[in-house]
Amino acid sequence: MIVMHTTSWRAYLHGVLPSSPRLPARPSSAVARVRCGCAGGSMSAADHAQVGQGASVLQRYATRVDAVEINSSFYRPHRASTYARWADSVLEDVRFSVKLPRSISHDAWLHGTGPLLDAFLAQVGALGTRLGCLLLQLPPSAVFDAAVAARFLAMLRRRWDDGVVCERRHASWFAAPAQALLERHRIARCAADPAPLSAAAIPRPVAAPSYRRWHDAPRIYYRSYDETALQALAAAVRAGPPSNAQPLAERWVIFDNSAAGCATSNALELQRLLGIERKRQRG
């Protein structure tokens, strides 16, 4: 059995089992780290004045934020060498989340996706220790099927032992049977705005970060969050996860309202409100 984690991707590529199938315990801390970032790492022209120097947009963006959600992996695969280059181009404390391909989540609806998952994990493993978690987004029309979900999640956990967050969008995925199955496999609930139902607005970390994806509404991807909305978000982030969730899980906030160039400025403003601004650094 091969269990992938962020340090064993070379062994995985060459068919060599890692010496230990379990991910080493991460050091604990008294305070959960908050990470603010964007999906895709895009910037508007105005954002360039707020970031540091670098040879690429990613390098410049990562001088001010410490989280990057790789969304393009949903639409097309990237070579392992591309992921390795991205990891090498950012500061040491920057972490990436990577979205699973739509061929797995939307086209196949989690059915028979072993070869697709193997290829994806071999690619993203090149991020090494910079890989913060995987993101599984389910289609709004995907009704929870216990047998299909159980097979997929068991297969995923045989291959990958680190953090996974899931953005669920059909109401059936918030019912008790689905929640129990996801928690059994240590899959965290991703919160979203706009939320399809009230439970979807609250993250639930399980062996993974507390993860929020903020798309904005009513026209998702295109509007900037105003000061009032960002203050409310900052208060929710400070409050942390529910009392029965992991209290020291990292808290991620990813802005996906990037179509009109609003995401980076919103992430920087949220940092300011939380008192976690990063000084401009050279990429």
C-alpha cells in the first residue's frame, strides 16, 4: 500500500515505498496560524504597487501573502516539474493548496478514478513541504451516494495521508451519514461564500486546515468585499472552529473573486484587519 505525503513523491514516482507509511506528527503551537491568499494568485494592475519584487506574478504575489490555491489543476494537469518550480519560486513559509481535477470530481463523479488520482498525486507531490492540503470541490448536482463516496475516500486515503478539504454543494452532503463518512476519513469541510445552505458557511477542520473559499455574491468572482464584510470575516476567523473541531488547525481564507482583480486586495485588507500583515519581501 502506498500512502502519499508531501515528502515521498519521488519514491512514489519510482515505485518505491516510503520507509514509513504514516505522515510524521507536526509540531503543535499555542496559536493557530492564519493564512490569507487567493485562488490562482492573480493580481490587478493596482495590486502590483502593494507587493514586493519578483521575476513572476507568483513570486511578487507571494511576497505579501502566505497561501496560494492552485485552481488551474481543476481544468488541466501540470507537470511535476512545474509544481517543483512553483515551490522553489516562493518564500519558505508559503503553502499551496491544490484543487483535484474536474475529471475526478465532476466528469467521473468519483467513480473509477484510481489512475487519474495516481497521476494527480504524482504531479502535486513535487510541491514537497510547500503542499498545505488538497481541495476536493463537488458539483452542485452530485447527490451523496454512500457506496461511491466510501470507495473513493478509502482509495484516496490509501494513497494520501495528509490534509484534504472538501467543498460540498448539494444538501445531501451535509446530512449525518455523509458527515460521519467524511470525518471517518479525516476530510475537512470547506466553508464557502455564497453558501448553498447555512452549514456550508462554517468550516469544520478534521486533520486539515480550517478552510474558507470566498467567491462573493451575487455575481460570484466579480465583486470586491466591502469593509463591513471583511470585518465580519475577520471576526469569524478569530473565533476559530467549532469547539468540537481541532482548535489548533491552521485557518486558511482564500479569495476566489479574481475575475475582476479583487482577490489580492481583499486578502491584504483581511491581513490588516487580523493584524498579520507581511512586510514586503523580495521573492
